[in-house]
Amino acid sequence: QKEVEQNSGPLSVPEGAIASLNCTYSDRGSQSFFWYRQYSGKSPELIMFIYSNGDKEDGRFTAQLNKASQYVSLLIRDSQPSDSATYLCAAGLRGGADGLTFGKGTHLIIQP
Amino acid sequence: GAVVSQHPSWVICKSGTSVKIECRSLDFQATTMFWYRQFPKQSLMLMATSNEGSKATYEQGVEKDKFLINHASLTLSTLTVTSAHPEDSSFYICSAGAPLHFGNGTRLTVT
């Protein structure tokens, strides 16, 4: 059974601080990892994806992957109230074209 | 811009009627598309995998005769909720591509 685990939160972070979201996955065969942001009542929006061990940065977002520990994280620097949302972690093969296993999401609240 | 287009965004229908939801891949071909359902304050639930030119694969507990999926072309998959009932009211979202992108979702309300 492929699983992706996330802490459901809520995770409360002061505005301007770094928000750290974590995720673990069970399938060692997973090759691609994704972070989606979902605002209430909206569909998920792809934030970042990472395929290789290490860090990948895009603006205020940094994704980190450690395949040995089966651990993925997302850091959000200079957190803004608009970052308040549910963040979904997902794992799969081939960029997700064959489907992804999603975590249940972490609810992030950025406090002004 | 959006890479996956879903229509309609919302629909209200009467109990017992059928509703069709379209999912289109824009600027790319998708041999596989995925249909999800999400109830308020709950997680995404994969309903089925839509396969171009062949039968869809349904997740356990999803009635294939109630949720009809057709994937007749490489850019279009449709989900038809047949004989809809109030308990089918939910947010239906399709996805496709690599990396996987989601459509904007369809909010279905059955009265």
C-alpha cells in the first residue's frame, strides 16, 4: 500500500517567518515528488516538483528531498497571509502521468 | 495559463437526472486523466483513471455504472454522474499531464 503521510495541522506561522511543511512516503520506488497548494473551495495548484535528492528553489519556495529517509519538505520563506492554505504532498512515477499518491494535506495558517 | 480545462465550474441538478463534466488537456495530449472527488473539509479522493481508447479503471467503492467515464480522444475525458442524488453533491476535479495539473473543478449540487 503506497502511502504519503503529512501532519494535518493546523500549522500556525507568523507573517514573515519560514513555514516548514513535511511529508514522508512509503514507496521507495517513487521517483517524482510534488507540492500542491489548495485554497478552500478551489482545486489544487502545483507549487513545486522535485525529482533529485537535495534542494530545489523557486522564489520563496524551496523543496527538499531525501530519498534515503523517504522524506520531502517544503519551505516557504517570508510567509505571507496569502500563503494560508492546505498544502498537499504527492509522490509518484514519471512526473505523475501514471497517477500520484497524495497525502491528506497540511493546513497552514500565516498569522498577520 | 491553465493546462487542464474543466467545464462546467458549477452545476445544480435535480435528483434523478444526469450530469456530464468535461475535462480537456490544453496544448498536450493525455492518454491518461484522473478524476477526483472532494467533500467539504475532506481530502482528495481518487475516483477513477480515465484511459484513452479503453475502459476506465475505478477505485474500490466507486460505482462504475453510476460514474460513467469516456475518454474518446487524447484531449478530452468526460465524467457523467448518472441518476444523481443529493449524496453525490461534491467537488469533482480532473487532472492530467506530467507534472500533474488539475482543472478548476466542478461543484455539483443535487437538489
